[in-house]
Amino acid sequence: MASNGTDAFELQATASGQAHIAEGASSTPSYFLSIVLVLLALLSAPVQSTANDLKEQTLAAWDGYVDSACSRAEARAKESPFLRIDEEPKRRPQVRAGETTVWRESAGHPAKVPHGLIHDWMGAVFIPKVTIADVLAVVRDYDRYAEVYTPAVVRANRLGSEENADRFSMLLMQKVLFVTAATKGEYETRFVQVDGKRWYSISKSTRLQSIENFGQPDMHELPPDQGPGYVWRLFTFTKFEESDGGVFIELEAIGLSRDVPMLVRWLVDPIVEHLPKNSLQVSLDETRNAVLVRNKREDTAFVSAASNAH
């Protein structure tokens, strides 16, 4: 949601055989894409080419998980406290002081479902001296996502809007070691105003397609729900609260990917833990930076116009 480039994901093997992510990992709004991508980079070529088409049992488990998470989030949005960070005594002061905080919602690990994994993370950031209108102006400016969330978002476009509902598309790309993954998707987002100082949004993917051989002459799109299973579904629930001289953004991001084979789970688990956490943090930071840059540009334009008027 600036980034150090797609090659910034570096895997380092420790003496004990564990793997971890080097500091400075690149950002991406679809950080779930990186989880299984790293796995595929570690496996042999025959395993990489094996299709992991979405199964009916996997989709049913996903639908149940997301419906439950959405119902809980909407219920909490009508209660006090509005933000989850207020439930932890130290968390809100840390975020207000400028720290971008990220934590896992599921019980210490991705939730296993038949033939898949559900990754559920939350993060919060504070943007000083702005309003919710300032934040929403950036969040809903889909045509500029490729600038804000570069290089992970290759292309993004608004497809349509009706009052507080938007449709948009994104082409996402991620590169880890010798594997490049790209996903073309369409999304729907609904914005709800709770009161004058609080909003929330619900966003979900409506169509995701893997792209094979991205950037090569034989590049082509696969049908929806077919392919390597880097990412099958994405869902986010975002809260916006204007208080303390700025705006708090609190984001719950949930993604569905293929499962991790037992044979390499000991190697991949540390990556599954650290990579999405770091990526979500950087994505929130990019959103904050984009809002602040936009406001500074508007303030400069206002001062210039006022000076010219005199």
C-alpha cells in the first residue's frame, strides 16, 4: 500500500537449516502471493509445474471463514472501542507515536483447510494532520496504485463506482529467487460511514487469474481457480478513525493459498511467519507516505494560489 524492488526478497539459510527473510523485503498489497511463491522457489522443477487447482472443499472452508470474520468485524465496527488496537493497552500509544504495528489474527499460524491455507493478519498505522477524506482520496485512487505500491502493482484501473462502492482491477507481480508470479484480478470494495469520524471498508477479489511465464513471449493467462495456487482469494476489512489529530487505519487482510507439503514445512514455516508481516507493514507505510505527499502537494498549491492572488 516506496519499496526496495522485487529482488529485495533474499532467502538466507542458517547453519541449522532454517530459513528467514532478510531485512528490507519488498512490499506488496498481495503479500500472500509471496508465501507459496517462496515455497515453489525451494522445490524441484517438477513440483513447481504441478497444477494446484482450487478444490470445492477448499472454497467452502474459505467462504465459511471469511463470512465469520466479516460478521465479527462489522459487529465490532458498531461497538466501542471501534479499533482493535484499543483492546491492548500499549498498542494504540505505539501506533499514535508513529509505529506501524502488525500481528497475526489466527492462532499463531495460518489456518489449515482442505488442500489450502488461510492467512489472516492485522496491521495499524497512524497518519498525522490529515482527515478521513484525505485518506479515502488516496485509497480510492485506483489508477495511481501502480505509483504508490510499486513494483508489486504493475497496473491498476478503476472499473466503475456507485456512491460508496467501487470496482477495480490490478495486475500484481512478485519475484522470489528464480520464480516470478503474476496475478490478474478484479475486486469490489464497499465503504460504510459509521459516523462523522469513523468509516470502514470491505474489499474482496471477484476474479483472480494466474499468469504463466510473465514477461516472456509465451506469457498467457490461466482460467480462474487454476494454476499453481499462489493466491486463490483475497479479502480485507479496513477501519478508518479520525482522532488524536490524524487518522488511524486498521486493516485485516485474509488470503487463501495452496497448502505447504509436509516434507518442506519445517523450512517454509519461518517464511510464512515473517514475510507477510513485513510486507503488510511496508504496505501500510506506503499508504501513509502517499497520503502525506498528496497533502503536502495540495498545501503547496494552495499557498501558491494565495500568493498569486495577492
